[in-house]
Amino acid sequence: MTLKNHLQLTLWLAIVVGTISAPISVLAMPPAQATASKVEIISPTDNQEVGGLVQIVGTAIDPAFYQYKLAYATEPVIDDTWTAIQAPVAQQVNEGILGAWDSTQVADGIYRIRLRLVQQDGTAIDDQVRVQVVNATPTPLPTPLPTFTFTPLPSTATPGPSPTPLIWQPPTRTPRPTETPGGPIPNATPLSLQDSPFHPSRLRQAAWTGVMITFGTFGFLAVYGLVRAAVRGQLRSWWWRFRREVINPMLDSRGREKKRK
């Protein structure tokens, strides 16, 4: 075998061996590690009305995946306060059920659901949706009233008794009794003299009452004047004046008459 043939044989063997070994080496290679992460809530969608037990569907995958968490909070979120829906899950989910939230445990209103993926170094990746919880029983509509069918009365009416006409009569005046000419005249009751206010005894009694009232009035005024004079110290001076001008002249006149006799 010449050198040229030897080289050709070696080349053909190398080609055959390389062609067979290439697929084997490819099959023996380990699968490549994914470098992209995906955190997404697919259902419920943003601004969706929910109620009862709400299934949360989505994706939570990452090359450095450690665990994911589901939580909810009232809208708007105050001080980053969230309530856990379930315990953390250490298994990746791709477009599957992430968990379930019992919305009957909260009041109706607007809430946020958060999916948080935690990597092995503690880094967190979030995705949130805004939902409206509607669990209240709707107000029942009032029961419609039954429909009544109007039955028309028969067209032929049974004639009733004819009404009795009223007869108007003018009022009748009651006649007054007429006096019979020449008839007896009713006797008038005579007025007694004792009952008259002008009876002499009554007049005397009225005059005496007037005199007593007059003397009583003047006497009261005299007593009042005396008391007032005594209070002012004039009663004594009046007494001496009265004695000098009235009593003494009377006594002197009597004495002179006695001497003449």
C-alpha cells in the first residue's frame, strides 16, 4: 500500500468516526441552565370582580428560585401591610395554580393580590393585580303582585224599584190665641206698702243711718286732730285758750249776775 492510499484510508476513517461520535457527544451534554425569570399572575385579571374561593393562576420561575409567596392587602396599601394567603411554596410553577384565596373572610371592597418570588440570595420579584371583592347577597327584588282579571258586569241590569218622589210642603204658622172682646182681664198682683222703699219707717231708718255716719266721720276727724295736736304739743295751748276765751267769760258773767241779785 502506497503512502497516498494510506493517507486516504486514514482520512476516511477519521470522517466516519467523527460522524458517529458527534451525535453521541451532543446527547451526552447536560441541558443548558435557563437565565430568564418570569413572575406573573394570569388569573384573576386586573380590576376583576371576584367572590368566594378565588383560584390564583400564574407563573413563578427563576434560575435562582428559592420560593414564592402569595399575599393580599386593602387598596390603597398603607405602610406596606400585607396578609399572607398561604404558606411559602418552594416549587416553581409555570402557568399553573399558585394557590387559592378565601375572599369570604374579608369585607367587600377593593384589594390587591401580590405574587412575590424570592431568589436564593434574598432578592424579591413581585407582580400584583387589583381586584374587587363582591360577596354580599344582592337585595331581592319585590315579588310582583298577582294580575287580577277584570270581569265586566252583564250589560242587562235588573230594574229596581222606582224612587218615590218627594213632595215639598211650605211650613205652617202656628196661630196665636186671640183675645175675646169683653172677656175677663187677668188680675194684677197689688204692690204692698210695706215692700215699698218709700215707706216712712224705711225713710227714717235711712236718715238715722246717714246721721250716724256723719257724726262718726266728724268724730273720727276730731280725734285725729286732737291726736295730731297732742303730738305737736299744741293741745295744752288750745286748752288754755279755750278756758280763757270761753269758760272764764261764762264764769265771770254768772258771778256778776249773782252779785246783782
